[in-house]
Amino acid sequence: YFDWFFLLVLAGIVFTGILSQVLRLAETPVMYPVYFVHLVLIFMLFVYAPYSKLAHFVYRTVALAAMRKKQ
């Protein structure tokens, strides 16, 4: 479930980002709700990030840097 959620949120961010840009260039008022959905998806990605498998990269990098600094 969590792996699919991450992938679907990423796909949604890409899709709404491109759609938002195209609608902005077309100067249609529909771009505002699409942009809002895009921002909500980005917020969901940031909230979910510490609980995903990709957080291991950040945690491990910080741990390695802390170990190197102690030596």
C-alpha cells in the first residue's frame, strides 16, 4: 500500500504540474483548481516522506556524517 501510494502521489504531482502549466499558458480559469490539487499533492508527499523507504537515504547519510564528525 505505501509503495503504491508514493508512486501514485509522484505521478499525480507530475501530471497536475504539467497540466497546470499548459492551462496557465492557455489562460483558462480552470488552472486554479488544478494548481490547488498540485499543491495538496506536494504537501502529501512531504508529510509522507519520513515514513517511506526513501527516508532511509536521508537518515543513513546523516548518521554517516555524524559518525565521521565524531572521529
